[in-house]
Amino acid sequence: MAVKKTQPERKEKTQAKTPERTSKNKFLKVKLVRSLVGRPQKQRDVVKGLGLRKLQSEVIRKDCPEIWGMIRKVQHLVRVEVVGEK
């Protein structure tokens, strides 16, 4: 008796729903709240790329996926607030 090989059913890929974060008139206020002492160099570079220098320093950045990706890498070091206008 021959056995038919069947391919497993594939689930359709759905686009991940991104939150309504990105908008032309939204900005993010990013504040460095934890020290970089003892952190890996990659995390230090990300914080520098965000424009943060000293503890408690704040910068305002455009609300875009690239900035959110950087924030996610150092989310334990920064605090983020969404603001409407610059």
C-alpha cells in the first residue's frame, strides 16, 4: 500500500499590526534615566545615536520606526514620552 505524502497546511502570513505610533506631527521625548557604566559598547553606541549624553538628558526625536528600534534596544535605560508638537 503506497502512502501519499501530504504537505502540511501553511498558515497565511498576516502583516503584523503596528500601533498607530507613526505620524507626521508626532514626536518622542527620550530621556536617559539609567547609567551607561558597565553596559556593553553596542548599548552605549545606541544611546549616543539617539543623541543622549548624560544622565537625565532629554532629546526630542521624530516618531518613526527607526527610532523605536533604537529605543527597544535600550528600553531598560531610557524613558519615552509621546508628544504632539516639538
